[in-house]
Amino acid sequence: HGMNHVYQLLIPVVVPRISAEYELSNFTVGILLGCFNLSYSLLQGLFGYLSGIFGRKNLLILGFVVTSVSFLTIGFVDSIMVFALLLFLAGVGGSTYHPNGMPFLSEFYKENRGQASGFHQTGGSLGSFIAPLVIGALVSALNWRSTVTALSVPGIVLSIVLWLLLVEPKRQDK
């Protein structure tokens, strides 16, 4: 949950550097941020529905892969249109988490749902707290491209770890 929030805050924290490099207007910056948020917000219902078909584990992993690879690629593009498309794709990946993460935990930890929910929410909040600090430090030490590229790596590693360790809980609503 925390990594999902890191990705959600990555571009807003580095946007001043991006704006300066591309000489973007505030309106264009708003459109770029909207590319991520449009797909991130509107597709969550669809991915909640699709979890019944493809499984929560698969969608969680696919989401982290799509988001991570999108941010990895963003670090290497020079076209603002491709940048916008990649932000949209990163939002698509990010939209898989919330409709699947919490239900996944609820199904897996039936006896301790409250505790699991508390840890889950804490993870998201910690990600939102830590993200601006880490991203700000990285972009100050490196540059925005290296920061975006470097922060794609934890998502790729997380995808591999989830693939190897997560077990899809048995669902009774199928």
C-alpha cells in the first residue's frame, strides 16, 4: 500500500523540475497530472470487477509492473505527449491496488480483519509521509529523471516478491 502511494506522489513532487526542463505552463502541468489521476481514479471499479475473473493477486502484481515500467520509461523520454501517455498508463497500473489490496487482506486474514486493515492503512499513510521526503532528497541529489528511474526499481522488485510469496485466498463469492 505504501509503494502505491509513493508512485501516486512521485510526479507531483518532481513536477517543478519537469516543468522547468520542458518550459511548461501551469495549465500543461495540470493536464499531465490529470493524465495519471484520470486513469487512477476511473478504472478502480473496473479492476475490482475484473478481480473476480483474473484474481486479486494477478491484478495487484500486474498493476505494480505496469506502474513501475511506466515510471522507468518516463525517465528516458523526451516527448511530452509520450510522457503524458506513460503517466496515464502508470495510473492504470496504480488503479489496480485499492480495489484489490484491502479485499485481499480481508479474505486472507478473516480472523484478524481489523488488525490487518489497521496495518494496511498505516502502510498507505507511511508511504504518503515518506514519499515526499525520499523523492525530494533523491531529486536534490540526482535529477528528476534518475529519481523516477530509481524509484521504478522497488516496484519491480515488489512485483517479483508478490509473485513468489502471495497466495490467492480461497474466495466464496466466485
